[in-house]
Amino acid sequence: MAGNKAVVYVEPKKVEVREIPYPKLELREGPGVPSENVGRRCNHGVILRVVASNICGSDQHMVRGRTTAPKGLVLGHEILGEVVEAGPDVEFIKVGDLCSVPFNIACGRCRNCKEGKTGICLNVNPERPGAAYGYVDMGGWIGGQAEYVMVPYADFNLLRFPDREQAMEKVLDLTMLSDIFPTGFHGAVTAGVKPGSTVYVAGAGPVGLAAAAGAQLLGAAVVIVGDMNEGRLAQARSFGCETVDLSKGDPQGQIEQILGVPEVDAAIDAVGFEARGHGAKAGTEAPATVLNTLMEVTAAGGALGIPGLYVTGDPGGVDEAAKKGSLSLSLGTGWAKSLSFTTGQCPVMRYNRQLMMAILNDRAHIADAVGATVIGLDDAPTGYREFDGGAAKKYVLNPSGLLG
């Protein structure tokens, strides 16, 4: 039996690479696994040898201690891997297939899945709609920052690449299909980006950069990215975005300098609940800042796409309301301007095949856009520290050594 090393959340600010059990086609007792899911048989699942698993900003929220994630949780919801074992109920996915794994775990059988709402599957998490690998309150499914991982409902969930050799040539782009490319693209779609749109993206982390690239793919005329990290702003400029430095103040004036008007057609929140104030308040956490700013800078009748994460439990919240996910929103502004809002997990399967085709046919170069950087599995703790420190990179773990 093969071993299985994985990245484990130990305590706030600390992850370790530890030996964990080799996966079975069963969900076993462990950190964060609801009692109703313990012993759940997954004959419809497969075991993957993980080729690439990325560190995500959503992982950082847990590692900072800003969620109720249990200690010992195996991390990792961005997974690309090779099938090494298929359960007896798997019909179409075969051993040897190279596949992308949507971070949403979906049964394919419930009402929501049948309606394409795979981010809120009703059957995979007894505690709330929706599940994900290696994430707090998401059903206890083991994460994929590991050498091997189990994927349930494989025929439904997995996106198989049509040609292994071609896929390996573009593997750093394709590994972004599990989460950030569809998530950023979803932010752009739900913000109403169309050919000729002007777009403002709050946040130049990997999801913000993916949202900017997605807006360009949809035909936006101008994409403006706001952040306080110059390295990340430079990364946005590297593929044709305009940028605003929020350490200098609110974005309206800088947007007006670029566009001639202080408003955009569409806006995307790629920051989430750990937002900070702008200008003189740049070091102060203010969780409603981004949402309120986006309402101000979006033209009447426009829309906000909100792929940034918001939680219902934040032990580090700035006040009692924030600890429960209650923010001081200027909803009256949104109402008066007839703005539309879309929140929640991206339903990855709504977009991943189309984005795969864009990658395979050289219409999208998402790895370059987000600064994909390969590191070894044992280097994951360093990757987490550097990413948390603001590195303008998207760290891709290489558990199997196939990335070179």
C-alpha cells in the first residue's frame, strides 16, 4: 500500500506536512467530518494520484485562524490528478485518466445538481447545502494537498482531459480549472460583463487576477484592478489591466482618471470578509469596505459579482457582528441604484469544460496571469507563509513530481 503525505492545519499560522492514511472509497471519522458522514460508502468514487494541488486564498482564511476550521484538517480543494483506482459503480472514468476536480462536491442526483447549482448540492453535506474538499463546514471530505485523494461521484464530478500529452503541456493552466479560473470567470459573468464593458475588480490576488482575465475573455473594453500590494498590481498590468493603488485612497478618483467617469459598468469583489480600509485606513480591517465601495463605483442598473468569501463564523472578527458574518452594508445605495448582487460558491461545472477548451486552444493563459509557481509538497508551509505575506504568486504543489 502506498503512503500518503498531506498538508494539515495545525493551529493558526501553522501547517505541517504529515503522513495520513491512504484513501479508501469511504469517508472515515476525522477532523470536521459530521457524524452522519462517517462510514459513508463511495463505490461511485475514485482514488487520484495528485498531480497538482494549489494553495488558495480561501485556505489562508482557515490557516490565519479566521474560521472555525478544526485542528488536523487536511487542506486542499484545488486538485488535478490521475485516476489510480475506480470504484465498482464508476462507469465512464477509467484508471489512467487525467482529470480536473471541481472544488464543489456534488452528487448529480439532487434537485440543485440537476439545475446546475453544484455549489449547493443537497446530499453531500448533512450540515448545510454544498461541500468541498479540505474545507471548514463542508462535509468533512479529505483535502487534496496530498499525494492521493478520494473523489466521490466520479462520473459526475470529474472533468477528463481529452489528450494526456496535450494536457501535461498545459498543466499549469489546467490546474486552475478546479477553482480560481471558473470562480473568477463566474464573478465576471454574474457582474454582467459583456463586450465593451468597463470593469472594476477589487483585489489582485489569484482570484482577482482570474476574474480580470475572465472579464477580458468576455470582451471587456477596460479592466481595472484595485489593491494595495504593488507586486500584485504589477502582475495585473502584465496582461493588460489598468490598476489603482488603494493605499492612496478610495478608487473613484483613480477610476475617473482612467475612464473619464468615476463609475464602471460591472464590479467584482475578489477580497471577501478580511477586507481593509483604503487610504489612511489601509491597515485597518473593515469587512464591509469592498462591498460598499463597489456599490458606489458601479453605474446604476449594473451588477456586482461576489466570488470573495464571506463566512458565518469568524473568531477574529473586528466586532461581535463581524464574528457572525453581519456587516454594515449600505444596502440603500444598492437599492437606489437598482444594483444586482450574486454571491456564493461558483458552480464550477457550469464553466470548466468551456474554459478547458479556451486553454487547450490557446485562448487563455491563466497560469501566466496569476503567476503560477511550482513548489514541492514538503515546501507547502513556506508557500503558505509567503502567500500570506503578499507574494504575487499562485503556488502549485507538486506531490507526484510530474510537474518537473
